[in-house]
Amino acid sequence: MTERTLFSRSIGPLSRADIVRYAGAGGDFNPLHHDETFATRAGLGSVIAHGLLTAGLTGTALAEHVGPLRLRRYAVRYTGQVRPGDTLTITASEADGESDETMRIALEVTAAVEDSAARPVLTATAEVGR
């Protein structure tokens, strides 16, 4: 099957405030997400965004495109870290395995800081009702 891009959307750049707001909403105050000294000492170089923040932004973009009532399944795999200043690019394509009732969608998310190469940070699959 020839891959067909359904949509591509950029979000960001993400700020430290976005990450802290998500921590408050989600109740995850792990210092890796807000304490520069702690994150650096842990070997991360800087704070990182919550994986669920990235997954949530991706899922929201998908639901806005297909309609939230059509979204039946959504599964993610984290492949990289998202940092303050990153802009996420979400690309969704039709995937093999479609039926008369559902369409499978594959999503790839990359993050990039201005003037740098994009790096993969999340892959996902979704099942959408027709």
C-alpha cells in the first residue's frame, strides 16, 4: 500500500512553563522535569518534558483531525527526549491493516530546536472508526 500523509502539524516551541503547567495538571513533580541542577546531575544535560505531555499533544492533534468520537485506540512508544525550546512535528499517515469499519494510522513525532536536525521522540499507532 502506498503511504498517504493525513496531516502534519507543528507545536511549539515548548517552554519550561508548558512543562511546569503539565506537571501541575498531571501531579508529576519528578525533579527531572523542572530542576535544572537535578536533571544535569542525573546525566540528562537539562530538564526534559514528560513523555505523557508529548503523547497528549500528539493524541490531541490526531483527535482534532479525525474527530474525538472516531478515535478507538491509541498507543505510543517513546523514542527520545523532548526539551524546552523544542518544536514538535507530528506527522500522521495511513497504515496497513484497514478494514471496512476502521482505518489504522501511524504517527511519527520529531522534535527540533530552531536550526537543528529533527530527531525522533515518539511513534504511535491509532485505530479510527470510519
